[in-house]
Amino acid sequence: MSTSDDDEKPLPPEQQRIVAKVRWLMLISGFATLLGIAVVIGVIGYRFFRSDGSVAQAEVTALLPKGAKVTATAVAGDRIAVTIEQGGTVEVRTFDLKTLRPTGRLRFANEP
């Protein structure tokens, strides 16, 4: 039984070196691809498991001065900003998004 492999002539040494070099480059390329996929999956897994449990589980009640009302809220990065109006003055209070603890207060007043 004759196959096409039996009928083919062997490659000259020059072409064999080229084929060997291409195989080596394909092996390196395949390894780099697998390494890249492993790194991406590793980073996703790290971030997923690291963030587990870091979200605040407790309920928090922020006390406002008497007569004050909340006019706006916003989320910026890892902070929550709450705009409060009281007696004609505006105040912005910021809270940490994960712990819900107060991080700052900005008051606006008119110049005399």
C-alpha cells in the first residue's frame, strides 16, 4: 500500500532548518498565549476573592442637624457624597463606600 508520504522526497537540509525554526517559534507563541490567559484568570480570581467580605454588612444611620434635608447624593470612586441644605447653607458630607464611616465635611458660606 503506497501513501503520499512514501512518494514525497525528503526536504533539503536548508528547508528542514526553516521548518524546525517555525516549529520552535510556534511553541514559544503557544506558551506565551497560555501564560497570558493564566495571568488574566489569576488576576480575575484574585480580585474576586479579595473583594469578598469587604462590603459593609451593617446598617448605618447618619444623624442630620434639625431642619436639614438631603438635596443630592453621588458616588465618586470609593466615596459617597451627600449634599445637605440647612437654613440657607449648603454642606457636602463624604462617607467611605466600604465602611460607611464619615470621611469629610465641606461647608459653603457667603462672604460677609
